Amino acid sequence: GCCGAIAKWAGRELMYADTVHMLNEHFAILGHPVIIAGCPMCADMLSKHSHEQVIGIWDILAEIGFPEGAKGLGYPVAMHDSCGARGNLHMQKTMRLIAEKLGCVLINTEYSGDYSPCCGYGGLVMYANREVAHEMAKMCTERSDTPYITYCMACRDRLAREIRETRHLME
């Protein structure tokens, strides 16, 4: 199921509450498992509304390493940090560590980390006002002339729609 972010962003408080309740019931049935999140926003949301331990797949990969032959892009890229990583310096640093271990050459942009602008997907801006979402994504891509790498699929898709080469870190 969904972590509930979409319902929360849409202001659907009852749907959000039902989602949180359903997830917590399922986690209890499963014996309160450790949750491995692949999405920064899911990790953030689940750690806020569940009592389970939430670990990012990025933490596991940083610890155990990568499959043989895994490699990054062979040219400079700018890191785009997702909204779900705001305030989470550990996640931001881990993503950069993974990118560097894969051989990516990261270019620093003026605004990154907690100051990385929203791509226009968060808060469902893309669905509420496409023109505003377009301007938000455009602002993201103007930070560097290099291709981008990110660790959020929504960011990857939004930036790619702006005709900017963008890859997800797990790609």
C-alpha cells in the first residue's frame, strides 16, 4: 500500500487516517517488521506514523555494497535532493556516498540538500496547476547544465519531463 503521502497532500484527512490505521494493523499482523523503504518520502511518512523501525534501502546498500558490475554515470552529474530528504542530513550524505562509490562525479549546485527546490510533484502541484509545476521543475534544472541524478522517482520523472537528462540513483 501507499505510505499515505498522496492522501495527506490532497487534504484527504479521512483517507490519510484510514491509510495509517490500515498500515499499522498490517504491521501488527506481520509481527512489527523492520520496514525497508525505497523512497525518501515513504521513509519519512512511515517513520512518523508507524511504530516500526524504518530503514532506507540506501542505508543497506551503503553497508553491504552493490552487485558486481554496478557503476555510476561516466560524466559529471548534479544531485537533486528530494523533499522527503529535507532535514535528513544522514540520508543526503548517504546518497552522495553511494553516488561516489558508484563512480559518479558530483557537481555541487548553489541550492542542494535542504535548499534543493521542489520539483513540482510534492503537494500534488503537478495535478493542481501544471504551469506552476513546470516552473518549479524548470527552476530545479536551471541550477546546472549537467545531467541530474536523484533518489526520488517523482523527482526523476518531473525533471526528465523538462527535457533534462535525469537518472534515479538506483538506475
